[in-house]
Amino acid sequence: MEIFGAGGTQGPQPVYPRLAPFSVDAGQTVHAGAPRDQVEISPLGQMLDGISRLPEIRHEKVDEIRRQIAEGTYDTPERLELALDRMLSEFLG
């Protein structure tokens, strides 16, 4: 009795047949029916990309606004009206 292993006498064979090599020379066009790679970015990836593009935090400005809020001088009728106008124009287009 002879045992040749899992691949028989010719060794292991690929599961899928090999495809012919594919190359495009300079100046040649690829036909529309040719397979193309595609990348899809998840919503989380898009959000993280947007966050990475945000400007750095201006800590001195944040500290100043916090001080004004603590003193009660930040919320003025003019600022409230401006914020409401901006919010309404954003919602209405």
C-alpha cells in the first residue's frame, strides 16, 4: 500500500483555477466590462474623517467664554437673537 498525502501524487492543488495574468500597457484603454475595484467608506469612517479635519481648539477663547458664562455676562438678548436667527436660517435653508 502506498500513501501519497492529501494532494495525491502531484502535491496540493489550488482550490480555484488560476486566472490569466491581466495587465494594461500605457496608452491602452480598459473596456467598460472589465472588473474594477471599489471602496466604500462607512458612516463612522466619514465622521472620523470629518473630525480629523476640524481646527484645533482655541483654549484661551474657551476659557474666556466659560468665565463670561460663570459671571452671567455671556447670555445677552442680542446673542440669543443671533443664535436663533442662525438656527432658523439653517433649518429653512
